[in-house]
Amino acid sequence: MFTLNKFSMKRFFILFLILGFAIQAFNQVPAFRNTTIQTDYLKKSKNQKTVGWVFLGTGTAMIITGGLIGLNSMATHPYGEKEELTAGSILVASGIILDLASIPLFITAAHNKKKAATLGLTNENVPKVMNGKIIPSPMPSLSFRISL
């Protein structure tokens, strides 16, 4: 019969901790980390593209509104009302700034989308016959991911 005294129990516990640490330290990196990064890039790309379209639409609406305010002011008064002309020109200038600010957002969205669709190394489970049983075993593989 096998009995454990205090000294052997301490050794057993230390050995258990060392083995637990070694198993965690030398494990392979799971394959889901690569897909998580790709998903993050796609999400970032989608958000940047949405903000770009909002900036572009808002800027264009401001340019049109500012132009109409200026034209209306010129039509009612031959020399125009100073307040209306100032408001119209401020709207036009702000709209141009917003339209220009949307360009870098579209460019970075395209770059992030390209980063998401890259080659990656993953571990795929391949069926393998061992001792008459089919066991899935990991095999490194090169993958090209395109999210639709």
C-alpha cells in the first residue's frame, strides 16, 4: 500500500506545479488569435468607412446649404446681407473641410481591409489513423482568408 507523508506530499505538490507550468509555457498558440486579429481589422475598416461616408454626406450637405443661403441672400438684396453671406461662407468652408477629412478615412479603411485578407499560418485538424482509431491531429497549414 502506498502512503504519503508530509515530505512526499510537498514534493508531489511542487512537481505538480512545475508540470502545470511547463504544460502552459510550451503549448502552441491557438489558431483563433489570427482570426481575432482579422476580425478586428475588418470591424475597424467597416467603422472607418461608415464615418467616411457620414463625413462626406454631411460636408456635401453643408456646402449645398451654404451655397443656397449665399445665393438667396444675393437674390433678395443686390449686395447681400452680411450676416447671411458670412453664415453661408462658414457652412461652405466647414463642408469642404469635412469632405477633405473623409478622404484619409476611406484610405485607411482600404488598408485595414487589405490587412485582414492576408496569408496566415494556422493549425488545421487532420484525421489520422492511430491504433485503429481516427484521431484528429493538428497540422500547420498556410491559409488565405477573405471575409465576405
